[in-house]
Amino acid sequence: MTTVNNSEEVKKQYADSGKLNTRISIHDKYSVNKQGFGNWIFSNYRIEPGMKVLELGCGTGDMWKGHGNVAERCAELVLSDFSEGMIETTKRNLGALPNTEYRVIDIQDIPYEDGTFDAVIANMMLYHVPDLKKGLSEVRRVLKKNGAFYCATYGEHGIVEYLAALLGRYGVEDKINKVFTLQNGAGILGEFFGKIEKREYIDSLAVTDPDDMVEYIYSLQGMSTLSDVPKTEIREVLVRNMKDGVLSVPKEYGMFITLGEKE
């Protein structure tokens, strides 16, 4: 089932970083792969000296912490988000990175000339874009002819699918937004870009404190059916599914890297 994009809902969900931080923290605390998804994403970037780089949907900007040297080698780095609240959070988190500008930008209307950037980044956000084809067309437009586009996303068989199976009796369904996933992303990108490579990040959660998982669940946008269910009841369900004190939760994440325009 594919959910319908609603820009007002997205604005509401990401108006501030509270719920996003809740979701990030459980990954930081319980991920089996200790490299970390953000570090893995960053390791796939190829940013050479003098490049101009645009990130769309930068969120809290956490992935750029400790990477001031990369910003310094850029001729220009633009960190942008659809949400003013997120941009304010990013500014507080990162401060004055060298050669870096912070801007509120909608991917559907990128305010730069054709062929401006050597690389464009859009991680974990393309599934929120109301008119994805328009957004990708804009990315292609502002990229240089042989520029690279990096876009991380999730798969369709990860955390939400697991939770839907676990909490189905409470009306929880697998309503994960399937607009842009690891399963269909290559086909969508193929309309705009040339070479497309998919890379997968192997990981899962090993949760030892069920209260953390409860807070994560209630931070998710698609858990409205739990609004009248006491958190203690959901906690009991999680505890019953723990083995040797661990709740094992599957994850499915990865990214696409495109190079060059479609011929």
C-alpha cells in the first residue's frame, strides 16, 4: 500500500527535530552494525576539492558532524531542508562550517541555475516529495552533465513491516510510504539519470530496553491507531517477543548513486 504525499503533513511531522531525534537515537543505541548508517552513507560520497555540493533534506545535519574537512575542500556546500525548523537545528548543530550556506529549499523548485552542482544529495526524503518527477527533474537540471546524485532510502521489508506483524491486533498496518524505496527506486531514477547503482547497508536492531522501542513506535507517523492504547500494553507485547533479553528488529536500508544524464 502506498501512502499519499501531503506537504502539510510533512511540514507538521518535521516542524521540529523532536520526533526525528527519537527515531535517530534508537538506531544510534541499538544498531548491530556499529559503523552507523550516517557514516556509511558519508563513506559513499566522492567529493573532490573544488566541487559544488547541494544537500536537500539535510534534517538535523548530524551526518556532517566531524566532516568540516570535507566542507572545507568544497568550493561551495549548500545544506538545505524544506523545514525552517530543521535548518535552525542544523545551524545549531554544525555552526559555521567552512564554505557552507544554510537554506530553506523545496526540491520541486531549486533556486539555482542549470548545471550548478557537481553533486546533489537527498537522503531519506524522496518518498515525501509531492511531485517526485518534478523534484528529480529539478535535481537533474541543477547537476552538471556528469554530476553525481546520492539518495539513501529504506526498503519495504524492514522495521514497519515487522511492527505491523507484531501489533496487527491493535490495527497497526504496514502503511510504509512506498513512493521511493530500494525496491522501486532504480526504475524511478532511470527516467532522469544514466548509470544507477544500488548499494545496501546490512544491519538490524538489538533492543535491550523495551521502553526505548515504545517511544520509537509512538514517534512514527503511521501509528495513530495506538493513540488510545496505553504504552504499558505495547511494552508487554515487546517483552513477550524478546529472546534472552533482546528484541531483534530487522532493518532494510541502502542508497542509490547515479552518474550522468539519461541518454
